[in-house]
Amino acid sequence: MLVALTDQNETLVLQTSIPKDKLRQLRNERKFYCPQCKNNVQLKIGAIKIPHFAHKTNSACEAFFSEGESEQHLLGKEHLYQLFLQLGYEVELESYIPNLKQRPDLLVKTKEGKHFAIEFQCSNISKEYLQARNSGYQLENIQSIWIPNTPQRLNLSTGMMIVSLSEQFQQFVLSTKNQRYILSYNPHKKQFIYFTNLLHIKDNQYLCKVQKMPLEQQIFPFYLPKKLTRNEFLYYFKTYLDSKVRFLNNRVLISRKGVNDLFLRSVYELRLSFSTIPSFIGVPLKGNESLKVFAVEWQASLFYFAHFYRVEISNFDRQVIKFFLKWAKLDVSEDSILMVSDYINLLKQLNIQHIYSSVENDKLLESLYTQFLA
């Protein structure tokens, strides 16, 4: 906790700008109380964590859950609090919302009367917990914005690169009209780190554009990253194809299913080799993370499915797509159905009817660029 009431009923917000000697003096002269439960809290001034308040052990206060916070969480909350103050917003730190029994890290109010709950997330949380918190905020007409701590394991430069993003980190993907991105914050470097224009490759691997923004340059509403230019997308596409080649070169070596490997069987039954797979099989699509596998696997399997069941590409509807996903033992969800449907629409747009169709590379690139930004 960074906020407490004094015995003079004044609110004290701890900030790193306050000298520790002054805080020690306050600790000797004042008593501090939790703004929520009104019980006595301790002002801790240590050598590792920044100064903070803490309940006594086994407190029943509903704010007690927030204690045991890491230094990075305490520091990040303070930085964000200072940012909103400097930007001229009305902001409360660790404000308790009684109806929800929730305490966002920051509660921001704009001049127009809109409320934003800013959550700086450093620990792992479940998808269900995240959804429950967001649902609660919606009931109170509060827009929630989650900012995860930048993973320390990622040694990041800036620019376009392939990164491995944990499923935990992927929960914080934000969407705009033409792209998906993650806004994270590194409190030790006082930097916002953007993972923009996310394009799934396979498993937890993504191709993205990494951008860094110093804390003092941030605005609110938060800066929105720009869409990729055509030249940048060309680089994306080349990088993606390089990954595809590496994947295919290793694919036979890592397979343990033999003839039961659907992808290898699809390539064999379609009389293809890895070097003769058409350019329209294994193309990057927005939303491919819903299936987790490399696009070349499920797209080749789709053509084998069409060949095996004698289904024309033009006849793929929602029911056929669901049947294909079940047949291929892939995840059947609204996201995966929509993504496969987008692929079918791409094939129709390019007038691809079967495995022996051909398409000009420029036309394929233009269609993929349009789909990626849609």
C-alpha cells in the first residue's frame, strides 16, 4: 500500500521523492491507518522495497490482498500516479470501490466525467479473474486498462523482431481498428514498451514491432501505435517466410506421429513436397493464435480435407469449417472459425479453387496486407 490516513485524518501518499529521514520522523510522530478498514498499519522503510504501508499479519481487511507487493509493482504504481498528476488528471491511488470490493491501482477521472481503472499487473492472474474484474468495472461504468510489467527475460531492442510471449502476457492484448498490441511498462527503466502489430507464427512466437517510450513522453489516452506501412509489411512477410522455411526443414525431424501426422499426410496425399507447397498455403493471418500451430500446417490440412471430402473452396461455410476443425483435431471456437473463414474468403478473392491454382505474388501480398489491417 502507498496510501494511508494519519492520526490527524490526513491522507499520506508515499512517494520516492520524500526523503527517508523525513519518513522515519513521521513514523515516530504519527500513527497511520488503512483508509478502508481504519485499522492501524505500519510504515515500512527498508533497503530493498520502496517505503510502503502494511497491515499487521492476519488482517481481515479486504485491502490485505494487495500486500506482499513486489518493489516493481509499488514503483510502477507510483510512476503512473505521478504521470496522471503531471498530465492534469484527477487521480486516486488505491481507491476502494465498495460496490465491487475492488481496489484498482489508479482511478482516473477526466474532465468529461469518464472514469478509468488503471491496473499495473506484475503477478500472474487467471483469465477468469481478469474477466471478473473487467465485468465489475463495466457495471460501474469504469473503463479498465491493464498494463503488464514488461517481462524481464526479454532482452529487447527496438524494431521488428520475433519474440516469445507467454500466455499470461498475451491476456493483455489490446485491439484498435487496424491492429493488436500490448502496452507494458518497465518501472526500473521508466519506459513504456509497446509490442505492436502482433502477428502469430506458432505456439507463443509472434512477429511484432517493439517500440519504447519514456515515461515523461506518455500521454493519455495512451499513445496508439501506428499501423505497418507496406514496406514494413514486406519485411514482416519475408521474416515470416524465413520462419516457415526453418519450420518445414525441421518438421519431419520433430514429428513423432509418423503416418498419423496429419500435416505430413496432407502433403503426401496432395502430391506435394515442402519445396512445392503453393505460396497461398502457409500465409500469415490475423487471429492465427486461436489455433496455436503454424499456418502452413492447418492450411495444408484444409486442402487435404477439401480433396478427401470433395468439397469446393467456394462451398466452405460455417458448418463445413466446424467439421474441418473437428476432423483436424483443432480448437473449435468462434475465433478459430472466424479466422478459417477469413482464409476461405482470401482464397475466393484470389480465385483459388484447388491446390493447383496459382496467384501472382504481388496480388497475394496486397490481399494479405489488407487482411492484416482489417
